[in-house]
Amino acid sequence: MKSIEERQAQLTARREFLEGRIAEIGAEFDSHDSKDWEEMATEREGDEVLADLGQSARSELRMIAAAFNRIGAGEYGYCVTCGDEIAEDRLDLIPATPFCAKHAR
């Protein structure tokens, strides 16, 4: 079983990765300067994908912040719905999850 410190390190590393990804996405948006209509259309399609990736990253960052709040409250690793302990292998896959497998649906 991983310690809270190990989980915090895992969550911190993921948060740093996501923050870097969001910065890269912002830089990509800022780099568009095409004047050609065809290139602009292609960039717009790419922008939609980048926007979705950025939204996904921001959503995961909110989950990570909530996980840190649960750690601070001594509630990390327990389902927010039923209070049962979340399985270790589930936390390995999704360390910020607030739900046991039963209530994740």
C-alpha cells in the first residue's frame, strides 16, 4: 500500500505535467498567424482538438486539487459517496478519484 506522501508525489507530478500541457496549448494558439484560407481552416480544426485537450487537462487539475483537499481533511482514499475505502489498484490508475469502483458510474 502506498503512503499518503507517495500519493501526494504522484498527484504533484501529474499536476505539473498538466500545467505544462496547458502552457504548450496556449503557446500553440498564440503561434497561429496564417493568412492563407486553407491553412486557417486546418488551424481551426486543430484548435478544436487543442481546446478539448486543454479542457480535459483543466478538469483533471480540478480533480487533483480536490484530492489534495481530501488529503488535508484526512479523507483521501475513501469514497465520497459511501465512505468505503477505494481499492489500491484503482488509486494507482486514477489517484485523484473520489469514488470507489461501485460509485464511479
